[in-house]
Amino acid sequence: MSAIADLFGENLACLRERAGLSQEEMGIRASLHRTEISQLERGLRVPRLDTIVKLRDVLGVTTDDLLAGIVWHPATISPGGFVKRDQD
């Protein structure tokens, strides 16, 4: 799907395994279907905000842990200005 979905999925799988939870158990605790956990971990879906909160709280981690490595580089906008034009 996207690099963001892939990175989130890797983070989620690692944190879930570290917590010793199966996809099924995590799904039950987060009120999500096991297939949604699987799709998130495989990068097939990008999670909604409420899903991130549920997963964070089930895993006992921070949102930063779930979003580790996902960075946005904002575009820059430079103001216009006058420049001296060479005489022909």
C-alpha cells in the first residue's frame, strides 16, 4: 500500500510479539477483528486514529512507539523578492 503502512505494520508486529500477544488476543482486547490486525501488520491498511489509540493502550506503549520511523518532511515555501537584473 504505502511506505507509511509498511512501517506502521512492522512496528505493530514487533510490539505485539514483544507483548506476547497473538493477533487474535490483540484483536479481542482492542475490539478489532483479527484480520484487521493482520492487514495492519502486513501494510495493507493504514489505521484510523481511534485504532491507533486502541492498539497503543492494549500494548501499553506510546503513540511514538507505534509511529517510530515514520517522518514527514514539510515542504518549504520561500517568499518572493526583487533581484537586480543584468543590463543588456
